[in-house]
Amino acid sequence: MFFAEILNNLSFGMSVALTTTNLMFLLIGAIVGMIVGLFPGFGPAAGIAILIPLTFGLEPTTAIIMLSGIYYGSMYGGTITSILINTPGESATVASTLDGYPMAQQGRAGPALVMQAIASFVGGTLGVILICGFAPVLAQFASSFGPSEYFLIIMLGLLLLTTMMGDNKLNGIISALFGFAIAMVGVDSVSGAQRFTFGSPELISGIYFVPVAIGLFGIGELLYCIYTGQHKMEKDRVQFNFRSRDFWPTAKDYLTSKFTFIRGSIIGFIAGVLPGSGATIGSILAYSVEKKVAKDPERFGKGEMRGLVAPETANNAASAGAMVPLISLGIPGSGATAVLLGALMMWGLQPGPTLIDANPDLVWGLVASMYMGNMILVALSILAIPLFVKFLDIPYRLVVPVIIILCVIGAYALNNSIIETSMLLFMGLIGFGMKLYGYSPAATVLALVLGGMAESTFLQSLIISQGSLQIFVERPLSLALTLFMVGAIGLSLAFRAYKRYQAKRSN
Amino acid sequence: MRFWFSVSTLIFSLAFTIYGLQTLSLHDINGRPGSGYFPLLIGLGLVIATAINVYKDYHQRLLAEETLQDESVNQRYVKDTFTIAACIALLIFGLNILGAIISMIVFCMAFLAYFNRGKTLQNLVYSLIFPASVFMLFDVWLQAGLPAGLLGTFY
């Protein structure tokens, strides 16, 4: 039954996605995503945000397929820099540098690059299969949710995202509240009253999500890269021969990693499904578990193939896992999926558990495109590695104008509004400050996208309960979610107190 | 700078809350939560969180302790960052006056003259070819209707 559902969903998705146009845009998205992933700091969220304007003229299904290609492509691309220049393209590929770069230094850059592509493919493919199985089940379960459960799930997602921020939890909370504040601008959907518009007609429809996302992720990240001197750094990449026999992994590489593929995929997928956790946590967790279960943990960090395979399978499986709450609940669990949801809303789609039932072609087309994207990307990663590696030789100062012009012209092309385009610069400066001082642009974007839904579900809950907050603990699921939230906060505070106590003791 | 950034977040939070309180109603005529109810909760949350942050940063400032994150940024290119922000502003505000293509060319030239000094030919070719490609992509293919500006009389 479970496997039949997986096959049904996947085959329906294939029937939607397998058109020449969709495949062409998937290929374009995958290539562009890989190139974006090569630039340090620019992960999937930034890649999708910057390139959303390029999808304006497309059909919604084609557009979202292209964006998913960018999403996956940037995950693949980010690892190439981790292996060759010891600089992760984004945080999810940090763990890949631990063994990837030492492998390259030992003259095994070829096997490392090929194996990361295969590991990403395995992780992504298993992730897609699991989406097809779990997303409909979760969506069916979610159809019994009331507004109070929805509100609590949104809050839980944001809470987990902020508690993952290490010592900067307060900054994470401020970032999320800032996102909610931006979401309040415009007309109140219940009363029709104007809020924070200052009498400006441009603000009546609210602050548009795209300039905010491009500003925070694109311009903000770019300014931060310049501030930290990325444009002055010489990229000293490891040189290697693409045509040599040593380019390919050995049979031993595959044999030693056979269980790592499965472990990494499962850990990554679970981490991806949990809101706020995502690919970064998944990849680090998979690496730690792999090191723990290994009989020879001392080999890790010195160019061990399992140390590369584990985070690579995990980060791609997590990317797939992050789609589960998005598809089944309409609630994104990460910055990148928040941007994807924003794009979905741009085409008039409403987030929520009805997303699958109301738009099955789009949802399953998207999932199937992720599977096909994986196949395209593994082929591209292996066959076109020489081409992508060439991009690493382009000086950063020549890449900057490309990013800026795409951001500015893209934001302008949205509504031909100079105010929205100016908002891009303003948000870029805020994004720069946030990045510099440890705030979370991802939490801001997530809260901005979910702000309207959070408010309506919260107010609906209060209206149902006639103003009583008891509604958030009345039903078993609400109670469980509330307890989980309280537990997460309590655990976080206890962990902090324990760390302080340990620090005091060591002093 | 961290302290002043925190102060600006507190000022924003206060402004958001006070403006919300002054312009929005907390309850509607039926006594149910009104348009200002949720914004007020957000505003209060923001004020509390940012005030704690300001206090913490002020305390740290007094102790003259730099945070780990600031230390990790060992190379600061403040002037370059400002230059880029100025170039972006030039591009944005030039869009309607100069037109998309001219403002993109001016932006690329200004940017490359500063960051890619001494490579005049490369900069010139780049500044002409790349904006033209972007213009073709957005204006011709995506039909985004980019502003013509000074070139408006020619097409």
C-alpha cells in the first residue's frame, strides 16, 4: 500500500514534469544552481531568491521546476568549492570540507568530486522516495488540524529555527519578530483596515516578499562577502587531471561507504523534515554518527571517503526532507523552502494542507522534477566537472556586478516599481547588518512568508475560544505541540545553564 | 557598531509599537481582536527582545569585550562595502532617469574602475556586453518593460 502510493505519486509527477519545456528549464535551473553554489556564501535560498524574476514569464509548474533545479544544483555546486579550495559554498557543505579537502590534497580530488556527486544523488533520490511516501500521510493527518494547531506548528518551526542558532538565540527571535512586523504592513485581511502604510498607495498591498528575500539573501550576503574581503582572496585551488585513470573512485571506496549512503540519507531526511534543522545540521550529524560507528574513527578528517559521503548524502536528503512540511503542511522549515513557498504564493497558490489536493500536478511535478534534477545533476557533476571548475577561476570582483545587476533588475522587473527596488537596497543593508552581528535572515524570511497565516490562525483560535488561551492546550495535539515547545525552550535554557556551570568550574 | 545596530533595532521596535498603538484598534466593535491585536503582540515582543539585546551589548561594551563573531572577521573592507552600496544606489536611482541599459553600463564602469583597476579594455567590453545581455534577457525575452530613460527617443 505504502509502496504503491509512492509509485503512484511519482508516476503522476513524472507525467506532469516530463515535457520538453520542463526538462529544458530543469536543466537550466540545475546548471545555474550549480554555478550559484560555487560562490561562497550563496546557498540555495540566495540562489532561488535572486533568480525568481527569471521565472516570471513561465508557467507556474515550469517555474517551480526550474527553481527546484536551482535548489538542488546549488547543493551540488557548494561541495565543489569545499573539496577544491577548502571553502564551503554554503553552510550545508561545511562538513564536506573535513575530509573532502584532505582527499584533494592527497591527489584524490577526482574520486572525491565523483563520489560527492554519487552520494548527493543517492541522498536526493532516497529523499524524494521518502517524500512521496510521507508527505501525503502527513497532509492527511494535517487535514484534521484546527487553527490552534496550525499556529503552534508555525511557532514551533520558528522556535526550532532560532534555537538552532547557538549562542544567538535572542537574535534569532528578534529576526523572526522582524519578519512578522514586515508581514503586518498592508491591509488587514479580517477588518480591511490599513496598517503601517503611512498613507502610501504602494504599501497597501503590503511589502512584497521578493525584494525582501533578494535584499536579505542576495545583497546582504554580497555586502558581507565584500566586508570580509572575499573579493581580495586568491583562490588557491587544488589542480588535478580530469583524464587520468585516478579520476574515478575505486571499488574499495564504494564498498567501504555502502552503509554510509543509507545512514547519511536517513539522518539527513529526518533532519530535513524537522523545522529549523535542515541540511547543515543533517550533514554535521551524519558526519558525527559516521565517525562514531566507524571502527577506525582516527581516519576521519584525514581524507576518509566515508567522511565525505556521509555529509553529502545527508545534505541532499535533508533538502528533500525539507520539502515534506512545505508540501504537506504548507509550512517551510528552512530559508530556502520559505523562498520556494514565497514563489508558490506569487503564483496564487495558498500554503496549507490543501496544497496537495488543490494542486496535485504542481506538487508531484515538483517532487518528480527533484528526482530528475538529481539524475541531471549527477551526470553534470561527473561529465561537466572541468567546466564548473573553470568558474572557480573567475575573480570574485567580476562576479559581483552580475549578482547585483540580476538582483536589481530582477526586483524592478517584478512590478516596475522603484520603491520596491529601493526596498531591495534597504533590506540588503539590513541583511548585511544581520549577517555581521549574528541575526538570522532565514528566520526573517520564514516569518514574513508565514506572518499572514500565523496572524489569521492565532485570531481564529482566539475567536473560537472566546479569547481564552486554553485552546492551545485543550486538544491532545495542541497540548503535545505546546509541551514540545516548552520542552525545547526549557532544554535550551538548561543546556545554556550547564555550559555556564562548566565554564565556571573550569575557571 | 554592534551596539548601535542593536540600538537601531530597539528604536525600530518602539516606533513600530507606538505607531501601531496610535493608529490601530486592539478590538473591533464586537469586542473581538482587532487589526492592532497581533501587531501589538509582535511589537511588545520586539521591544522586550531588543531591549535585552541593547542591555547585553551595552554591558559588553563597558567590559570592552569583543564578541567571537567580530573577532572572526579579521579583515574589514569598510570602504569597499560602502563603495558597493553606493554603486547599487547609483544603479537603482539611475534606472528611471538614465534608463536600464545606461544605468547598468554606468554601474559596471564605476564598479570595475574601482575594483578592477588598470584593465580598461576588459572593463569596457564587460560593461557593454553584460548589460546588453541582461537587457535582452529581461526586456526582450521576459518582456519586463525596463525603463528606456535617455534612450527613449530612439525606440
